Amino acid sequence: MDPLTLLFTLSLLAGGLYWFVCILGPAEQKGKHAVQLSGGSIQRENVQENYNQYWSFFRRPKEIEKTENVPAFVDTFYNLVTDIYEWGWGQSFHFSPAIPGKSNLESTKIHEQMAVDLIGVKSGQKILDAGCGVGGPMRAIAAHSGCNVVGITINEYQVSRAKAHNKKAGLSHLCDVVCGNFLEMPFEDESFDGAYSIEATCHAPKLEDVYSEIFRVLKPGAMYVSYEWVTTELYRGEDPEHVEVIQGIERGDALPGLRSYSDIAEVAKKVGFEVVKEKDLAKPPSHPWWSRLKMGRLAYWRNHIVVTVLETLGIAPKGTMDVHEMLFKTADYLTRGGETGIFSPMHMILCKKPEKSQES
């Protein structure tokens, strides 16, 4: 091969590799690129060790049952997966029903905007995003409603990512993010005009703990809506396949234990809420929320090749391949849960904090 042909071939290969790794794959232009994958707040040399520690929780189930251990467990999970989620999924770490004629991004925004429409807040009011992640829903909701949104996430790395995204989107004046535990929020009593949580409270070891905190910080008469991860009425605990699917979802998504759909309203009432409406948004006539996972199987394989190359070259931290493999397997469990109807990630409950009694 003559030098000119060799140079052309090498340039073509280098350009192809750059396109494959850096251009192909990011879910959003303002999201992550593959070469930026990290372990969040975890030092890169400790990513593999932290991944191993994450899995050690499931080898000692009693540890997950201890409420005091769950925040660190969830924090570790989001350090490990946040960059991969942003790269392959986007800035909104949740599902939404597929809408014919709409893109995944458009369907997601509609699902998010519905949450703030349900709680009936007005422009300029202050609302809470309990478990905000990197703030995809927060930005969609702030832009749609004109409300001031305060998000809370336990993961410090997600706080920095959310603030950076808020600034890029020109929404820092409407969106703020606090690092904290939504089981013990650093907010005054009766300080919010409304609240929502989108597929976040599933990480709470006891649902009443997070619901009671949200109840505390809401003003009397304010509304709260949550999209909950639940097992449905079709789930059978005596069916080994059902158990395998649900445990696979729990292990791959840092869940101390999925709750039954029948428990949600009972818990809300227990902490003092009035239940206004309850509906599983995943049920027909909604189109399958898991279709995005099925269509993305080719992308998962492509991305796994990219991650393997990047870790082998030392660009991505050691352990990134294991994290991506875990998420790939979890996507299969989620799909099976959706197809069989035993799992829903969007059991919606709309609640109201009662008005204060007029009695003195």
C-alpha cells in the first residue's frame, strides 16, 4: 500500500472511530458524549470497587432492609449510572407512554408537563421536585408553567450536572437544585405551593417517610402528584418468573423493594393527604412505555462496544463495562415486566394537603 493510500485509510478509520464514539449515540446534543463517561463523584480508580460494593448489598438482603443504609446505596448507584443514562437516554431518567407521531423526547416532555398541570399551580409559584436527578423534568416543567422549581437529589454529582444544564437552557432563574435526602428535607414547613415526583420515591425504603416529608413542606390546600413504580394486580408472588423479573428490576435500579399498586393510596392517606385521583398511566389506551427499550436493543449493543473500547483504552474508568452490562440486563427485565403487565413505572397518584381547619 502506497503512503498516500495508507494515510487516507488511517484518516478514514480515525474519522469513523471518532464518529462512532463521539457523535453516534448521545440522546441529546446537550447531554453526555461517550468519551465523557465517568463514575460521577467517585474517583475513577474506585469505580470498579464501588460497583462491587453496590452488588454486595444484594448478597446481604438484610442490609438493604436497614433504612439508614439506603441513601448511601442509592447515591452509589447514581454515581455509577448518571453519565451512562445521560449519554444513552437523555436528561430525563424516567419512562413515558409512547405517543404515535411523537418522538421519545416529545413524549417525555408531554408526560412531564402533565404532572405540573395536574397540581394546578400558577406562574411564579414555588414547587418541589422530589428526586430531581439531573433535572430534565424540572426544566420542562419550569418552561411550561413559569413556576419556580426547587429540586432535591441525594447525589452531589447530579446537582452539578443539573445546575450546568439549567444554565445552558437559560432557566437558572426558575430552577434550583439542592443536594439532600428527600426523607429529611432542608426546607421550612409549608413552604411550597405544589410538589411532584417522577419515578423517584421508589428509592425510599418506606413510602410513608417521603410522603410525610412532602406533606410537611406543602402549604395547606397544595397538591402533590407522583408517578410510582409498582407491581400491578397481575403480579403473582408464587410465580417464579414474576419474582425473577421484579427482583431483576430491583437489583438493576437500586430499589429497596417494589411496592404493590394497592399500597400507594393507603400510605398517602396515612400521612394526611386526601387522594384526589389514582390511575395507572401505563394501561391501555396508553401505548407501551417499554417500546423504547425494545427499539433500543441495537443501540445498547452498539453502546456496549463503545464502552468496551473506551475502558480498554483507559478513557472510561475500569468498571464502566460492568455498569453498562447491568443496565442492559435491567432493560430486559423492565421490558418483560411491561409486556406481562406485572410492573408499571407510572402509577399516578394525585393528592391534596387539606386546608387548615377554620376552628381556632
